[in-house]
Amino acid sequence: MSDSDDDMPLARSNGHVSAARVTEADDRAMDESTSNLTPAPAGLSVRNGPIVEDMDIDDPATNGSAKRKSRSSIGKVNYHDSSDSDDDKPLAKRQKKAAAEDSDDDDKPLKKIRRPPSYAETSLLEDDDDDKPLSTKLAAKKASIEQQAAKEAKAIRASENKAKKAAGKKAIKDESDDEPIAKTKRTSNGVGSAKKRTKVESDSDTPIAKKKRATTKAAPAKGKQATPAGRGKVKKEESEEVEEEEDEGEQWWNEPKKEDGSIQWDTLEHNGVLFDYQYNPLPKHVKLVYDGKPLQLPIQVEEAAWFFGSMYHSKQNVDNPTFQRNYMNDFKEVIKEHGPVKDMKGNVVEIKDFHKIDWEPLATYAEQQAAERRNRSKEEKKAIKEEKERREAPFQYCTWNGRKEKVGNFRVEPPSLFRGRGEHPKTGKIKKQVFPEDVTINIGKGAKIPEPPAGHKWKAVVHDNKATWLASWQENINGAYKYVMLAAGSSVKGKSDYQKFEKARELKKHIDKIRRDYTKDLKSDIMADRQRATAMYLIDKFALRAGNEKNAEEEAETVGCCSLKYEHITLKEPNTVVFDFLGKDSIRFFDEFTVDRQVFKNLKLFKKAPKTDGDDIFDRLSTTQLNKHLKSYMDGLTAKVFRTYNASFTMSRLLQELPVKDLTTAEKVKLYNDCNREVAILCNHKRTVGASHAAQMEKLGDRIKGLRYQQWRNKKMMLELDPKQKKKKGAAYFELDPELDEAWILSHQAFLVEEQRNRIAKKFEKDNDKLVAEGSKKMPEKELKDRLKVADELAAKFKRENKSKKVEPEGRSPSVEKLEEAVKKIDDRINTLKLQAADRDDNKEVALGTSKINYIDPRLTVVFSRKFDVPIERFFSKTLREKFNWAIQSVKDDTWEF
């Protein structure tokens, strides 16, 4: 045995640490409790699938994480065929939108005709009569894709070797060598072999708790567009707008790489940031009430009270005890700084108890203000919009290296209450107002420095051409820096995306060696190596984030793979692992996976007594050490590259296998969406079932029933034209669907009449706007009343039908043939809606947008679009087409491969 401190017993004051080495006895002990059950297929999520048996070898989970509010899985059903979606919007905005749409409006009359969603919006997995469980089939497919990846890696290296030999250079080692392709020899996390150990610089084998934690505050660092693939229609104004902007750009993806990649720009000009917030004091009759007494508040205190009172009726956050506690603490600080608070007689009132505050006056006033905004005339709304656009215009674009680029978030965030995501510990705290004195401007030397608002000055002006931000400031909640960056469609953002996917493509050459090495190290007798290999397995197979150490006093207690604690993992024999922890943005990660038996044994070993709650699972591994090890395979390789690689490579293989001959455009889109779904499943891009899912499914069902009712009316019209059709087609053909009872029919007829009224009213308003724009007078209200008679006639017609049980033929020159054709078309629409309903139900726990936007190389979608003549608009919204413009323009034909 060596005298190295690697062999010394390890201990730490705040927890238990795994031994430095794994003995054969340790390995055998991990098999002692193993049952005779057959392990489930490894590599997939099984949270909602069958579990072999409930044999929990751990105590019940003790992390106490309350279940987070579910994210809406589908949002409000959109019956309009539109290429634009909000998939590419920031998640915070999507959640806000979903929350607004998830309000309980089922009892309200429906105002609009709901047309079926376009076929491109959803898709359905093919029916399969195979008796194998889905988990088994998907696991087999995942294994097959990994085998293809290994073969491709070997082929790439063989091709490179051949090219180098032809050039007279030494070939790269083949995969049969144990060492990864690297410039430096890989070490065993700082621990040598049992026979001969040499001390290395790495501190990998030292318990993480004993390593020095250095915490430093982050500071700001000193041709014309190609026609979209396919022949889909593009709005004229949209295509012209894109062409106008792209004419000013350049094809940076074809530029040679700069020698000094750290220089981001040579010249930079912009107009700074927009300060668009101003607090409007409350009317004198609106008062905050404390313990039954109306209060007189200093303006700063009133503003802080308004933050909470204006959202009081929403109940989305305000009922959260953590939200209330954090707000009350900050509210008291505002009073302390800007107070005192007095009653109407001038007596000082000390606000101590949150529950004695009556927020209703402020909440009621907030609702009145919202109603006023909704009820503004069209002219008022238009004027407000034009004024807003006028204020924003100077800040929307900058000049970057002589090229006009769109700026993203040029508006300074207004003060408000911090919501956070998931179970964020600082939710409810007051986000303070940002002033020019807080803002640092980054601009080119010699460029005109933007003028700050009157009476103010900038915190600093810098000329950092190695940075891509235009302005920055530090927010007070987490002490993080906020940056004004270029928009998603800019060349700078495009380069970032391009480099991300190119890095994933480079990983193709090394993935087989990496997987072979970590599979071998799963049985290493060196604990640090075994922990590293297990973490790499989890990151590669299940897309776990690596996770960094946190300063628990200042940051949310979120974790990733390397920072998992004892209580975050529950083990079920023979090979099921349950993860339950707060992940990125304090979102609860709760899922169970089937894993390789050796991985299961390792996790048991890492949880071995005397470890308990609070102890690290991977106590001999950090994210820094993991990424340092990965860089020995490939420059720039980090844990997060695996997510991009796995999603893109999987999508590439699935698209290559598609049978797309003699298919319609809709069928091709469906096949693409099926592949996207499989990527999301295989890469474990999961989401919880949305709170509105059941209601939305019910609404889709109602839409199908509405089509069946319309179909039945057409059949009744056929009988009115030709009574002999009943004998010809059979009585069953003309029977009413049993689901359409009398109560439902009356309700649906009322909906159709109300919808007709709304459509007429909107058309009347639109016609009036057109007249005003032409300088003519508006039509009188009498004209609207005359137009609305059509809806009254429809109501009378339904009443006659209900009484006579007959339906008069409608339309121009109605005939049996025309009505038969209409019945068939409705059948097609019903089938489409049925597919979409099933598809939405299948997708309720699969995050398709996550895969398509963040992890699947957009060039794969462009190639599919070009190769099979499908308009790119069927896959990417306008915003995504701007974001991925580099991919659309750089792929010239359908031969490109990931």
C-alpha cells in the first residue's frame, strides 16, 4: 500500500465520504439484496410505465419537495391554421401566456368558430400491433442508434486516417486503443494504479467538501435570403421584410475563421437602452388598509404596495407563504427607508402583520384599470401602439461591424415582484428600479455615446470588443448581471447556435470511445473513476445537466447530476432509479429510469451507510473535474454537448429511415413530427401533464361532436331533396349520433347563433375602419342591426328544425351529390381532429418544442424540407425562421448530413 494520502481514511465535518477505493467485498455486498427479478430494458424513463415490483430498498424520499405547478402541456386549443407559434418565445413568457389561457372559462359562451388545427401542428405515432411493450421497443431502438453512432465514429476516423496517410502524416490511433484521441494522456482522476501511483496535479480524489470554495462575484467582461424550401405560400409583406434585412447582411457561415476568435467586433454603434417605466400614483380615494384603517403612504411605499395589490386577485403567486414572507420583509425595508406610514389622522402606523393588510382597494382598482384598457376604442389602441413604436424605434437596431443588426431586449426591466420558477426561495422579493446610474454601456471607440435620460448619467462606458453585450446592469434579487444582447436572428446569436451544433457534430468522431471508456470505468476499483463513469452514463443516457455547487445562503438550492444528494435518489430493485430534486430554475425534476445493472449497483454503493440525507452521492466528483476529463477527448467538450449530440444524431437517423414516397405534404409533416416525438422520448425531454389538459381534450371532443352534428344536418337535407335515399343508403346512415343528445344540440345551436353575431359585428367594425381610413363617414348603428338579422334568422331556423325534425336544404342549387361530397369532407375533418386529439394526449408529457428549438440541429429540418418539397413554414414559425436563418441559407441542397 502506498503512503499517499489517497489511501488515508476520509472524513468531513458536514457529511460522510465514500472510500477512495472499491473492494471486491463492496461489489459483492451490492448484489446481496438483489432479487431474482429480470431487469427492465435500460435507458428509458418509466415514471408512468409499469414497474416490475415495488421493492424500495431506500427509505421514502425525504427531500420534501412539494409537487410544482404543472406547465400547460398544450395551452389553449388553436383552431386557426397559422405557421406562427410561441415555441420559440422565452419560457417565462410562454408560462405567463399559458397561465392566462388556463383560466376557468368553460362556463362562458364560446365566441368564435373553432376551426380544426392544421395538420402540421400535430402528428400521431403509427399504430403498431407488435406485442412488445413500448419501453422494450424504444430501448431496442435507442441501442440500435448507439450502435450506428459507433460505426459512424469508426468510419469518420478511418476516413481521416486515410486522408492523413495520403498526406504523409501519422494516422490517428484507431478505436481499438484504450486511450482516447487527445493531445494529453488521460489520468484516473488523480489516482494511479494499485501497483504504481504517481501524484498528479488533479485534486479529484479529495472530498468536495474539503476543497476550497472560492466565490467571486460575476462582473461584465472588460445576399438576399434564399427562397424557403418547398412551395408553401409566404405572406408578401413578411418575405419583403426578411429580404430587406438580409440584403444588408452577409453569409458569415462561409467566412474563414478568424485567427483571434476572441474579438467579436471592430465597430459598434447603438442608442443605449430604453427606460420606459413610470409609476402613476393612485387616486386619492384608493387607499391601502391596515387593521381597518386607511393609510397615507409615501410615494415609494405606495409603489411597493401596488406591486402586490395589483396582482392580489390573480392568486397564482400571492397565496404562496414564501412569496408573502419575502414580500413582507422587503416591504418593511421600503417603509423603513422611505416611511413613515400614517393613518388619515396623521398618526404613525407600524405595519407588522401581513394578514392585517386589506389589499382589496388596490386589487379592485387594478381590475378597473385592466377593464378600461380592454374597452379602449380601436383608434385609441392604434394611437397608443404607434406612440410605443415611436419610442422604441431608436433602440431596435444597432450597427455591428457596419452591418445593421436587430437588438433583442433593449428595454430596461421595470420594477416588480420577483416570481421565479418552481420553488424558488426568493419568490416575492421586490425587484428594484434600474436607473441609468446602474447601467454600463459597451460601445465602439469613436462612436457617439448614447445620451442618458435628462438629469442622469451612465454608471460607466466601456469599449470591450471581446464582449457581445451592448449594455449591462446588476439586478438586486440574485446579484446577477443582466445584458442587452442582439436579437435571436442576428449573426452573433446565429454564430453561437452554429458553433453549438458544430461542436455536437465533432462529438460524433469520439462518442464510441467515450462510451466504451466510461462503461469500462463503471467497474473501476478507484472510487473517483467509478463515480465519474456513473455520472457520464446518467448525463449521456438521460440528458441530466451536470450541475454546479451552490452557495446555499445566496442561491436557490438547485442541483444537477454531480451535485445530487443522498435524498435525491431512491433505488428500486432490480434496476430502477427514481430522481426527485429541484433542477434548473427551481423546477422539480421527478422521474424514474431503468438503468444498467452495474449503474444501479454503483448508486447503491454511493449511498452506502453511514451516508444519509445531506450527503453527496458523487462526493469525489465535481463538474469542473468532469469537464476537464471530457476535454481530454475533444477540445471544448462539456457535459451539455451530449444533449445536443444525442438529440441531433437520433433525429438524423430517424429521418433517414422515413418512407416518404408518394405521400402528401401533410403526411410528410406528420412523419417529421413523429420523429421529433421519438427524439423527445428517447432523450427524456419530459414535462408534467398540464392542468388544462383534460379541459382542452374535452373541447376537442366538443368540436368533433359539432362536426358530426353538421354532417347529420347535411344528411337530413339529402332526404328532403330525395326521400328515396333512405332506402338506398339504409336508415342507419341518417341516424343521429347517440352522443348528440337534445341538451347538447340546443347548446350547440346557441353557440352557432352567438358566433354568427360576433362575426357580423367584427366585419361591421372592420368595414367602418376602412371607411374612416378612406376619409368617409362611419356606417350608422342601424346598418349593424340590419346585418344582425341574419343571426336572428338562423336562430329561427334552428327552432323550426327542432320542432319539425326536418332540415331545409341550404346553399346555391343544393343537390344530393353536393351534399354527399360535403359529408365526405366532414368525415375527413373528423378523422383529422381525432388524430390530433390522440396526438395531443400522446404528447401531454413530451416536450416537442424543447427538442426542436434547442437540441435538434435546424439544418436537419431544412434538409428534410428541401429533399421532400415541404415548405419550411410547416416546421418553423416566422420567429424561428429568423433565428435559424443561418441554417436555411447555409444548406444549399439535400446532401448535407449531421
